[in-house]
Amino acid sequence: MGVGSRLITDAVARVYEEHLPQHARGRLLDLGCGQVPLYGAYRPWVSDVTCVDWADGTHVDRVCDLSRPLPFDDAGFDTIILSDVLEHIAEPALLWREMARLLAPGGKVLVNVPFLYWVHAHPNDYYRYTEFALERFVRSNRLSLLTLRPLGGVVDVQSDLLAKVLAKIPLVGAPLALAVQALARAFGRTTVGTRVTAVSSRHFPLGYFLIAERAADDPA
């Protein structure tokens, strides 16, 4: 991630570090793995890892188009990670159906997406999802929603945008971007900052994180 994206990177890292020890287990599928930034966080908790991306790379086990049916057996994975990927999928409903198919009974999918965030990975940046759209994906695929929470609030959104603009300035841009984000993090840890984030995240989230589960007794 670029120097102007530390806020969302840190927020994503925190939620996965908090939830992976409880929810990651067994055979894990990392979809759209990229450089596998979460590998160190989930590897201690699972027995096997399969990393998938649309282009070959050092960390990629299988090259797949995530907008098409995936070449894995039904109920083949206990944990699926989809981190900062769903916004880049042209056919998101198909990918959700595939994830539901691939989850073993009792298996869980952990997903995070940006919301009030710049257009990136041109030209493959298609959507932004509200919490209601994410919940609908979960319910329509017969999964149970365990967790759905916003990441950041209005201060984080404004600081993220300002940091990205500042980062483009030669020489002084990077340190200014880091300083803006450090101030936002410090404010977020105060009592007032915590309250502002909690209140504003309903309407101005930087992103979302969710966990959904396939029922243990689901034979489908």
C-alpha cells in the first residue's frame, strides 16, 4: 500500500488480528491474495493455505478469474479470506455463490471492502458496497452474518483523502501524509475521537469488515 493508505491498512490489519484467532481454522482459501499481506496473521491458525489471484506470482498457488466459477470442489475450505477484493470483481454475485459453495459446513468467510475511498487499480475498480448490500449478499447465499462493522469514520475519511493528495507532492509529500494519518490515529484513540468515529461511521465509513458462516448442518 502507498504512503497515503496507512489508515485503512492499519484498520484492516487490526480487525483481522482481532478475529482470525477465533474464526480461522482448517483449510484456508485466500482469494485475490496479491502479496499475501495477511499470511502471517492467519497461518498459525489453519492447517492448509491455498492462495489464488488473477495473475501468477511468487505467492500464488492457483491463477483464477474470480468473476468465473472457481476450480475447487464443493465444501473444500473451512475458511475463506476476501480482503480488499470484492470492489474489483465485475460479477460479485457469482463470486458470493462460489464462496458459499466452497465453504464446508461450519466454515466462515472473512471479507473487508473500502467504501468512501479513492478509485484505484484502474480500470478494474467497479463497486462500493454499503452494509446493506453486504448483508444482502450474505443472506441470499444462505449464510449467517456473525459480524458486520464499519472501519473508521468521518475523520478517517477526510484524513485518508488529504494524505493521498499530500503524498503526490514531491519531497515533502510523504512525511506530510504520514503526519496527517498519525494525527488522525491519535485523535481516534481519545474519548472524543472514539465517540466521533462511532457516531459518524454509520454515514461516513472508510470501509467495512464482515464475517459470515455456513451452517454446520447445511447439506447443500
